[in-house]
Amino acid sequence: DAGVIQSPRHEVTEMGQEVTLRCKPISGHNSLFWYRQTMMRGLELLIYFNNNVPIDDSGMPEDRFSAKMPNASFSTLKIQPSEPRDSAVYFCASRLGGQGHGYTFGSGTRLTVV
Amino acid sequence: DAKTTQPNSMESNEEEPVHLPCNHSTISGTDYIHWYRQLPSQGPEYVIHGLTSNVNNRMASLAIAEDRKSSTLILHRATLRDAAVYYCILRDGDFGNEKLTFGTGTRLTIIP
């Protein structure tokens, strides 16, 4: 099992550009989560999906952020236009439903907006 | 979400047991107690979770107080690789609520 796969690992972009982060969850997991981590705010949940349906997007900071999950094996987080304050490490996690299972996180995408 | 309180930092000697405390006085009957850790430059990693009874796995043990208002993560023999930030999190066990909300955690330093 390759775990949760995120790409790219690092992204440097100029302010105003569109950024797309990608995530492949563990096969068979039916919940997917996007988190953002900064020194100031720690780990924040942005949005999560259950069976490919967005359930809670209350953590999405503003309309510049959008997330999709077109199928069970792929999700994207898009920022358009990007701003320097979006610089952070973005983590994707997936989970198999039921109380006996933990969340598996990817290695993250470090985004720098200059 | 019910809150947890953890010490900001702890130190322990290598090869000694480590007891990481967590207070959660407002825990509800359906809240599961989860522990995750985050090693430097990595994503969080699941450690253990439980509801009422103590739990053991290959990584650690979780001791839950009888009134469930506190819990302790036990690393039986710390190694340098255990240096990480440890998060104690309450997750509502009601079906349909999948949120896992992280606090600031305890930064564990292992002294060689």
C-alpha cells in the first residue's frame, strides 16, 4: 500500500497565479480530508468529503479556495488567485469509515507564494 | 468540539518510558480519544485511539481515566525516533461526523 499520495511535494508560484494540489487517497477509503498547516495557526481542517461528496467546507478560508473529488481515487484543492498568505503545508488524509480506523495522512505539499 | 489540554513540551531520556498527559474534562459520551503524532517535516501519523477501556498496540498504550476526563499516552521505551509533536484529539463518534480537529499538542524531546 503506497499510502496517501500528494503532488507536487513542493510548489513555488507567483502571487495571482492559479495553484492546484492533488491527492490520491488509499484505495477503499471513503473519507478524504484537506488540511493546512502554518506556524501561526497550526493544523486546520479545510474541507472533507465522504463518498466523494463534500460534507463540511466551513474551514475553507475564502472563495479563492475550491476542492473537488470527481471520483474515489482523486481529489484536488485549487487556489485562484494565490496570495502570499496562502503559503503553508497542505496535507491530504483519508480514512476508512467506522470507529475502528485512524486517519492516514500524506506527506504534504509545501506551497510558497511569492 | 470538546477541548483537550496538553503540556506544551516534555522531555524524556532515551530508552525510558514516557507518559504524555491529556485533560478533556468536557468530554461527551460519544467522544473517542485519538492520539496522533507528527515527526519533523512529515504529516501526522495515527498512534492509537479508544473510548472507555485502556488500549494497547505496537506503538503505544492508552490509559483512560475511569471518569474519562483525562487520558495518558504511554510510550514504553522511548527512542530518538519518537521525538515529535503529540496531539490528543476528541472525535465525536456519531456517524456522519468525521472531523478531526487538532490543537497545539505536546512537543516531545528525547534526550540521548
